[in-house]
Amino acid sequence: MKDLTWQRPESCGDAASCPEVAVTSDAVYVRSSLRPDAIAQLDVTEWRDLVSAIRAGEFDV
């Protein structure tokens, strides 16, 4: 996989368990800092759908 620049939410600080995202011109990559080798690749539409669902509380327990 190409070199990616990973970002994590500022609210994570130096925590060990955080979501990380890398954005390229054609895809968005998502992983957990606990399992950095397990990477999901999303296209722009999938990413927008995921963010919309999170904001709408669809994954709240």
C-alpha cells in the first residue's frame, strides 16, 4: 500500500485506542490504532455515508 498520512481526532490525544483516517484523491482509509494493519478502504460516497450515519447516531448504543 502506498504511503499514507494518518490522522486521528484531537480528542484522542495520545490514547492507545483511536480511529485513524488517511485521505487521498480517490479514497479514504480507516483503521484502528490498535490494529494498524487492518485497513478499510472507502470511496468518497461510502465515506460520506459513514460520516452521515455517525452524525445521525446510527451507531450509538
